[in-house]
Amino acid sequence: MAHSASSTLAAAEARQSAQRPESAFQHAMRRFMRQKLAVVGLVIVLFLMVIGFGAPILAPSDYRTANLMDANKFPSAEFPLGTDAIGHDFLSRVMYGTRTSLLVGFASVGVACLVGIPLGMLAGLRGGWTDFVVMRLVEVMTAFPGLLFAIFLMTVLGAGVGNIIIVIGLTSWLTLARLMRAQLLTLREQDYIAAARSMGASDWSIAVRHLLPNAVAPVIVAITLAIPTAIFAEAGLSYIGVGINEPTPSLGKMVADSAQYIRVYWHLGLFPTLAIALIMLGFSFVGDGLRDALDPRQT
Amino acid sequence: MKDRQYLPDLVKTMRPQDRSFFTALLSRRTALKLGAAGLAGSTFLGYSSATARQSADAVMQNGELPEDAAPLEEQVLRFASDGTTAKAFDFYETVYERAGISTVFSVPLVRLNKNFEIIPGTASEWSSNEEGTIWTFKLKEGLMWSDDTPVTAADFVRTFQYSADPEHAWDFTWFWDGNILNYTEALAGEVPLEEIGVRQGANEYEVIFETVDPAPYLPAKLLYSAPLSAKALDTHGPLYNANPETCVTCGPFKLEEFSRDQQVVLTRNEKYTGDLQIPIQKIINKFAAPSTHFTMYEAGETDYMDNPAPAEIQIIQGDPEMSEQMYQGVGDFGCFYFFFDVNTSPFDDLKVRQAFSHVLDREAMQQQIWGPSGIPAPSFLAPGFPGSNTEELAGIQNFDPETAKQLLAEAGYPDGEGFPDLVLQVRGGGSPIEDATCQAYASMLAEHLNINVEIQTLDRQAFYAAMNAKPTEILFGWVSYGQDYFDPSNMLGVWLSGGRHPWSNEEYDRLVTEATSLVGDDEARLAMFQDAERILVEDVPAVFAYFATPIQMAKPYLVGPALEPDANGIQAIHWPGWELASTVLEEIYISADAPTGRQ
């Protein structure tokens, strides 16, 4: 009897569960997976993350290892992507270069988030003078051409992975701040916020428990799209010689170095260029897919 | 042309036991050493340059072109240069921001022929007092500026005063600083410009130079003495030669066009009254990024280029026709080297510096990186430069990783343990060969000594400011130095205490200072310089990497003695190249084989 009662209860729960509307995450995933390009982008990104962050295990040699007597070799069974002008295995260099690009992409967008999101929230929540000051700061920063400002900062701070992360982060927080502010300005007028306020919730509590979760979808999209931009900025800065120091591999610097060799050693330009293109494409597809999945209003 | 031999090729043809470039260059070095001794002798007391001088091997005789030359209107020379910093044409306006071709509107007191011998320029002869501190240069008479005023001592005096004027802020004052009497004080604004040691002699065709110390090398140093017109400078102000309207010249060329982002065009000065017979009637210098120079040359847009990139050299060497157009010169005998701040740990330890000197595999670099563009440098003075002693010094900074490891262990860093990570600082705008050399050396330090080296490229101006700061701000760096005048005092003077680098050695200072001023004993003088260089190499304030042997390309129709072997068998356009401090322009012409209408 008891057994029968419990099975009936379980069956009822199962039915209820089947009828329960899918979560926001499930909904977004379903929408995301419906887009072929987004899935291709995700596969590319995952693949690049595996070969980039797995480089210390997967790469044939360390990025610093060079045998001068093997310099300038074309792709072969021994060196699948050939070697560079001082005998580095080029496959290893491209793998480590991908790691550098991903690291710079993620970390610099992290810096941008740390600066942009709190400032945007502050402006959106507080309004008044706070909003005025933050927005004037955003406008002043917008007046500087991003790349030139980044070159200036890199020249002052000096080249290096740490500095390039800071510099790209500090020049790319504006979009996130503006987006977050705009989201909060809209959301804070919603009834549920007024209800929370009438129940005595603090600004902090309202921001963290009610506003942030509702504003996060477009921000995630912006972050995803900011990553390839940051990666391309690193490649550009390294290309002009103010990015990352040797021997740390940078895809942008590899492309720049190849310019003097490319008429003979085509592989030195082709493979890092392909890697940059793949990274850009992968993240752009994923970003577009996430936008469609998370923020249908913008679609 | 077909049996032309390049320096590395000479090495390859030798027996294994002799296969060192030092041996290969011995005959050339010895010959040049003798030439250098002759040069040094030519500067000594009471010597009159007119007595036994060499001269240009001019191709024009009595104004007539050689029989195989193209007609006058086709005597046009075209080349490309990076014009991003082109600002002026006169040495005493700016040294580092000159256009690709400069020193064409006046002739220095002395010139250099293709055997690196000093020959008369605007001065017909010169002599000094007993001590070698007062030098009198007699100017050729009858030479006129294009504004119909004569070239006199006043032009030289005004030019040197202008260079010392703090308001002018000339970028090469160090060259005369501490050398010409009162020059340092004038730069500091402590004495009037009129009191520097450059003045008119007994008449307006006599210039007198007074030096702080005996200066037997002064005539060689006055290769940099092409004057400005005193009248034009006072009338039109600085940079008057950068404008065709105000250009005043006493040389064979005048400024026709200076389009700052496009090109410079020089045409013949109809009022030229000098004695240089130059076949070329027009020079077109096109401004373009260096990476495009080879393409322009291939496309027939230029007649000459230098310093092709490594891959371009491979293309050239793989093409029978183009390889015939390739020449390998010695440039300015430039030495490229890694330097240390010897006053700061870990490089204050000689054993560490010695260890670093033994892991540079010059042979591998020669084979894989430098190719024909450089030869190994075991010391500072390049083969062929006076006082060069590469053969004797070759064993001091040799490639010997085992000894390097042992020395590093003795210094307290067994297998590199505890050794700090380093940053190798290099100047921006270096050639691909320089970049590859630095990267390869960093790799060798990691491989043999387990030392991590990061390479940081600095903006050129920031690099030099950091290197020259007192105390220096660069712990470990990469730079080069090439001659300004053909005397060991020039190159070795760089390493004197208080000079370019923080290294200091009393015995070295004594030898170089005494030899620099030594008058009357060439052999003893060179021996002192060689002893000094040995100290320099043994104390390792720097690891010397390579001597540049720049590659030049000249179209087959560009012919003349300038491109034929010199007295030492070297076949290339010699430093200082396409300017009137050199005899190149008298020794080259366009043959009738050139395509017409190249303009």
C-alpha cells in the first residue's frame, strides 16, 4: 500500500516536472544550438582553447626551444608547420601564440569588466552627479582613438603580457559601462524593483539580487564580442612592436616578423594569420549566437 | 663580375683548418692595415697632403663621358630611401634626419676614396704645428656658391660656430665635444661662439682648427666638414637648402624638388666652379618604406638599393641574373654587439660576462642568419679597419659552452640556478638580421646556461636615452657602432671611461688616450690601440657578434670604377656612399645598355 502511494507520488512529480517550463539557461541553450554558425564557432573556440591552453602538453616542443641549424624549414613530417628564422618549431609557436592570444583576450576583457560593469552600475543606480561624472569620463575616454591611446600606454608602461592585458582592458571598458548603465536605467523603473524598494531592500541588495541577474544577458553578449576585439588589438599592437616581448609567442608579432621572409617562407605568414582569423571567426560566431539566444529583443 | 668572391664564400673555399674568416681576410686586412698606416702618416706633422696623395678614379676626362656611356640626358640615377625622417641635406643641419642623399651642396675639406684614403676636398693641402694641436687647411681658390659669393674660410668658421650654438641643438655635437678648443664651453653657453677653435688663418682661404689635445687624426675626422654658406645661413636662416627657392650650393648639384612624402630631385648646378667631374646629371631619390625597396628595384623603378631582407637575398642568390647585380661591401665597419652594465649585478662579475661570451655560436649564426650580410665579430675593430686584430683576439670570446657553464658555476650560478631572469633591450627599427640574432642568442643562453631572457624593443629615442643615461638604465642591451672617421681612436673612443658605456678600465683609457694623441710613430700607435682592444675583449663589457657587410644591388648598366674591386679586392660602393665626402659619384655612370626614358 505504502509502495503504491509513493509510486503514485513519484509519477505525479514526474508529470509535473515534464510540464514545468524550461529554465532561462535551457531556453538560451536551445536557441543557441539551433544556430549552425554559432555551433561551428563554439567548436572552433573549444578547439583553440584545447590547443592553446594545452600547448605545454600537446606542443612538440617548448616555445623557447630553437635549433639554429633547423632554421627556415618548410612544413614537413618533422616540422608540420615548418620552422622560423632561428629554428623554432612553428607548430609549437603557433600553439603557444594561440594561448597568448586567448589569455590576453580573456584577461583583458576581465579587466574591462572589473572597470566597466561597476562604473556602469554606479551610474545607472545612483544617477545624478555620479551618473554625470561617470558619463563625462566615458565621453573623454571615447574622444581618444583607442589604438593610439593603447600605443601611448604601451610605450609608457613597456611591452609585456601583463601590461598589454591592462592596456587593452583600460581601453575597452567603455562599452560595458554604457551597456550596464543603460540596462539599469530601464530596469530600475520596473514594478518589481519598486516592490522590492517598498519592502525596504537596500540599493546594494536591489542591485545584486534583482538588477544584475536581469541585466546580465546583453552584457554576456558584449563580453563575448569584446574578446575577439581584444585579441585583434593584441595582434595589432604586437605587429607594430609595442605588444608582447620575445620569446613569448604572439600571433601578431609572428605575422609582423614574417613580412621580411614571406616571399620565400610563406608558411611564416600563413599559419599565424590563419590562427588569428580562426580565433576572430570563432568568437564572433559564438558572440552572435549568444546575442540571438540571450537577447531576442536585439535580434 | 663572375669571379667576384663574397667574404663568406672565401671562407668556404678554404681548407677546414684554415676555415676561419680571419684567415680569409688576412691579406685584405694586412693590406688595409698598411693603407691605414699610410693614412695615419698622412696626418702627421708638417705633412703636405699635396705631396703624395691618392685621388678619385674619375671616369670623365676633360668633361667627356666614356665611350660606352649613355648620353648625358640619360645619366640619371634613381634610388629609394625611407623618407619618414628626411628633413635636411646638410650634415651640420642634422645628422640623423637627413634625406637619403646628402652632402651634395658642398664638399668637405677632405674626402675618402674607394681605398679609404683621405684625399683633398675643398682643402688643397693641410699641415699642423709640432704638437699636432693647430691645423691649417688651405682652401682651393675660385670655388663659388651659386649666389655668386666665393667659398672662403668664413663659411667653415660660421658652420662650426653654428654647430656649437646651443640654440641650434645640433644632434651630433658629441663628435667635436672635447676635441675642438672651447667647443664644450660654447655648447654650455659659457664662451661666445667666436671663441671656438675654428678661425680664419692668414687669409680668407685658410682655415685653422685648434684642438684641446694633439689630434693626428683630425684630417680624417674632417671628412665631416662640408660647409654651409655663411651668407645663406644669415640671410635665409636654418634649413635654407631644404627649399629649392633658397638653396645655395657650391657643389655639382642643386635642389630641384623636395616633396616630403614623395621624392627628392637633384639636378646639375650650372654655376658649379669646382673640379669634380661627375657623369650623373640628375639624381632622383624616391621616398618609400624599406620593405618596398626590393620590389621597386625588381620592377626597374630604381637603379640601386642596399640592405635587402634575408628572404630577398635568397631570391637574389637563386636568380643568376640578379646575383650578378649583388655586391658585398664593408659599410662603415660597423660592429653589432650585446653590452652589459658592468656596475650592476650580475654583470659586475667578470665570470658571468665571460660565460655569456662563450655561448654565442657565431659560426651557426653566420650560416643561418647573417649570410652575406655579416661576418663574425670576435672583437670590436672590423677586419680592414686600422688596428684591427681579429685573428689574434679570436680565441677570447670564442664559442665554448662547457667553459661557459663552468664559469657560471664559479660565479655562483651552477646550471643557471639563482640567476635572475633578464630583459635584453634592443632599439626599434632594427633589421630582421638584428632581430633574429637577438632571438637566437636568447635561445642559446637558455639552452647552454639555463638563463631566461626576454627581449624588449624600445623606441629608438627612448633606447638611446636609456643607454646614454648616467648611470645607464640598460642592464643588458644590443646596439651597434660604425666608424665616423678612419682611425682606431674613433671606434675605441666609444669605450673610454665616461663614454657610451659604463665600463671603465684605467689601462685601457691610458692606452687609447695616449695613442690617440701620439704623433710620429705609427707602429707604436697601432700597437697601443691593439693592446687596448685586447683589454676590451678580455674584460667583456660586451659580447661582440658580427661586423656588417651590407649587401648592395646595382643594375648592370650602372658601371664604373666605384663598382670595381678596390686595392683590397672588395667590390662594392664604399662608405660614405653617394655623397661628396666620397668619390663614388665621380666613379660611376650609366652605360648605353640602360633602358631609355628611365625617368
